[in-house]
Amino acid sequence: MKEIKRVCVVGAGAIGSLLVGHIGALPGITMTVLTRRESHAKDLNEQGLKVSGKSNLHANVIASTNPEDLGDVDLVILATKTTAVDASMQRLEGHFPTATIMMIQNGLGCENVVRRYGSWPIIAGLTFMSGVRQSDAHVEYELDMPTWIGPWDKEAHSPGYSFIKQVEALINKSGLISKAYEDLRPVQWSKLIFNSAVNAIGAVTDLPHVPCFADTNELSDLGHLVRNMMAEGVSIAKAQGIELSSDPWEMNCKAVTQGGSHGGEEYAHITSMLSDVRHKSYTEVDWITGSIVRAALEVGVPAPYHETLYRLVKGIEKSWSQKQPADH
Amino acid sequence: MKVCIIGCGAIGSLFAAHLGKLDDVEVWAYDPYQAHVDAINENGLRLTGKTDLVSKINARSNAQDIPPCDFGIIAAKTLHTQSAMETVAHIFKDGAVCSVQNGVGSEEIIAEYVPRVIQGTTFPAGHITGPGVCNHDTIGVTTIGPFAAKPASQEESDRLAQALTRGGMETTSLADPRGPMWTKVIFNCASNGVGSLTRLPHGIACDQVRSVMSAVAQEGIAVAKALGITLEKNPEDMIDYGREVAYRHKPSMLQDVEAQRPTEVDSLNGGLADIGDKMGIPCPLNRAVALMIKGVEHSWTL
């Protein structure tokens, strides 16, 4: 089997930078980075990438805005946001013919976009780690949480589980945390259903993930909606033949009572969708809540909560272009 | 006859100023906003916009200064119904109080405090532009009638409607006013509820999230049917009509959300879902909208 020697990370935001800094610091690995900005590539070529926080590392890298400059690679890690996958793949089309592409986007379904641009074997993945980009050449590693990978379920043509295990070993050796699954869907869908409700309801209500997401004492408590929406997601997963690894409602209650890895009563995680809404930037709702709506359609299961929340978030996105003053 | 307006905000001011034109009606108004009350007593209550008039009425911020009245018209926001009725109950020991508030559930509260209740629904709109001044934004009809659980007489309801119509606020008195009332409640649940969550004016919400508005409205239509109410119009047609005539109108609850004021959602989507629960007609989307607007209100406290 092919040994992984050359890696390309596409999109060096916080997650991409963490992967570049860790895997790129391993001996015997050539790390390349495909960036969008020339200045980003220049900074990386001149300074390499520094990791602080939970790790202290420095990686030398080859960066460019043009995949032609990076040479062939064995593994591409696509680390852009879901909303940038299509644009990134337009640039990758026809390049890296012998590579396997590993995905790490939120939600579900970006693999279909990748497939439209080429026939690379695809590894599906999701990550719980987080970091903060201090500059183009410096990332701080905050949450040392795992990245889960496995075969893309819609694909007969998989890279083979032994290759996926090799990617898992590579990530673990670099100081990040990874776990490979022969069937990723149980963990993927557990997180998807959790994220769909917490992100969409948070985006519509302007609420971070605070304890009221788990309150069901009063009839007017928000937890009722969270629980109903998650139950709907569970029924769709079941109809899709997926057995969940965790109960999303329990994940929700645990996160707000134990505070995830932040701890305590101050836990008020600002979800990515809420952050996007607050910055008036397009959300990932198509790939999170929208992907559950599409999965429900496939199996003919009604999804009124997901459909409503999906449309409400899309409606909020439309409100940003309404500049004219309203009548009274 | 003596009429006391309870809550002299935009809607209350429209009723008060029009009734104040009549020689045979003595108009009182109770409102806690002192500057508004003082301006009304000094300069009269002024309407601008669709109506241009100054009306001499008696405004008070202390309800103890108001004499017994034959009628009350409560136009307070629904979340103040209980406290307002507690304050003014003594004025209506032998009077009838008519609600022209949004949503459902107010009449039941009013009935705890006064001997006779009239329920109503009103379409005019306005907004207070300063102390003592209200802009009349939209002309519209009002429909009233005895509240079945603790009714005023039909004669009383007719008399109030005639006075309002003579004053320039076109009002119809029916034996059962629930048809027009529920038509508006269902329309409001769709327009206000969905508009408040998406922050979209009515017409743009129709363009972007009409299927959600319809799903919310359909739950209400099912509840009205279970209650044996014949709707005056199809709320779906009202939603379309609203798109034509009020494309950029921001529903009142959206205005509340933008100003971070407590909303009337408990009387709209929440009230509808409560009645649905009692009738065995589940309203999951109205409940979802109500819970999320409560969530929005909670977000202001963080």
C-alpha cells in the first residue's frame, strides 16, 4: 500500500492550519497548502506555520494559490467551510490524480460536490477540535478534541479501510487526535442531529448554546422544541437505516449541564451558525439542517421541524439584503 | 355615555380621539405614560396621517381619578391585560369592557374583573409619534360582539359599535364576532410569528418563507374548525392581500423584537397552540414559533 509522504491541505483557516502545523511538523512528510490569497501563501512559504496553545510546533510548508506549484500529493485534506467547497473544487479539478481526498466539513453532503469535479477516492470526516488563527502563519490550538474519519457511505469506490487507518495513524502521530470507523454514519449522524437543532435554533433565537436548550420544566421552555426536533432527526436516521452512536438529546443536556470541555455554568458556546448570522455571513444550514431535510425526502419521512428551521435560517439570510426602510 | 380607553397607545388613541368627536360621549383614557397623559390634557389628543384632528378627552395616569363608565375599550398590549384590568376594574362595576387587542386569551382575563365582556378585533393601525400625538397609518374596520362566556348584551355591543361608527371608526356588532377575530389571529400568527423570527417585512417574508407561513396558518385553521368557528376569510388570502398592500410593513411583533420589547407571542402563536392542545389539535409549528420567540426574548437577558 502507498505510504503517505506528500499532503496538501486546502483552505488554511483555523482547522486547516492546525492540520498543517501538526502533520507538517512530522519527519518524512512534505506539507503543501493551497491558499486563496497570494499574501497567505507568501507568509506560509517565508515563515512556515507556528502552533501554540495545546501544542508547540513549527512546520515548514510549500504554499501556493495554484495547485500546479505543489506537485503530486498522496492525501488532500479539504479544510474549507462547506460554503467554499465548490469554489475550492473548481480549482482542484484535474489536479492531484493519485490523491485521496479527506473531508472535514460540518454537516453532510459536501462529498457529492467533490465527486462532481473528479474521481478521487474520498474519506468522510468530522472534527471536534478547535483553534484560533492568530495570523496567516500562527494558529493557537484550543480544544484538543478528536477528528473522526471513515469511508464515504454513498461510495462503492473507497480508498480502502487500511488506507483510512493509515491516515488515522498519521494524524495521531502528529499530536492531534483521530479515530477511524468502518462505518462513520452512527457518529456522523449523532453529531449532525445535535448540530442541526442547536445551530438552527440558536441562529433563529440569537441564543448561544445555553442551559435553556435543555429546559423542559415549563411549557414555554425551549428544550421542548430542541427535544422534538432531535427526535424527528432520530426518526429520519432510523428510516435511513442508521443506528446512532449517541442520543443527541443526551449530548445536548450533557453539553449544557457539564459545559462540554469549557465547564461550569458559564458554558454558552456560540455555535458556528450563530456566529455567521451575527456577522451576516452565509451559514452552513444547507449542509446541516438542509441535509436532514434532503435525507427525510429520500426516505419519505415527514420533517416539519427541520424544514421549518431550515427555511427560517434561509429567511434570515435574505433579511440582510433588505436595506430599504420599512413602512409602519 | 361614558367610555374609558384602557391603554392609550396607538390603537387606544385612535379609538379615544374618534369617540372624542361626539357630543354625547364622555371619553376618559387610562395610561401609565405620564408625558402622554399630560400632553393630551393640555393640548388634546392629536391624530395625524390618515386622520387629521385634535380631540379633547380626559386622560389619567391614576385610574382612581376616573369616574365609573358604561364601557371600557382595552387596547393595552396583551401582556399587560392582567395588571391593567386590576388597576381599572373599579371603573366598570356596572360596565362592559371590550377588547380590541391582538390574539387570544384576553377576554378570559377581563372576565375575571368586570361583569360583562365584549370581544373584538380591529384592523386600523397607527403609531405614537410623540406625547399626545398618534399617526393614523391604516384605516380599517372593527368587529365586536358579546363574549359568550361572560357576555355583554347585544344591545350594549350594538350601542358601542354605533358610537364608534359615528365617531369615524367603522365598527360592526355581531352576535358571534369570532369569525373575523380568528381570521386575524391566524393571519397574525403567520405574519407576526414568522416575520419576527426571520426579521422580514410581511411581503418579503411571503416571497421567501411563504411555505412556513402557510404551515403555521393551516394549524390555526384546523383549530378554528374544531372550535366550530366560520372564518370570515381564508387567512391564506389575507396573507396574499397583505403582500399586495403592505409589502414592506413590519409586523408589530417584529417591531417589538427589533426594539427588544417583550412581545405578544403568548397571545398569538403560544395562545393558539394552548387552545390547540385543549382541543386535541396539535400545533407543533405554532408552538415552535412561540418557544423560539421566547428564546429571542431570553437572548436579551444574557
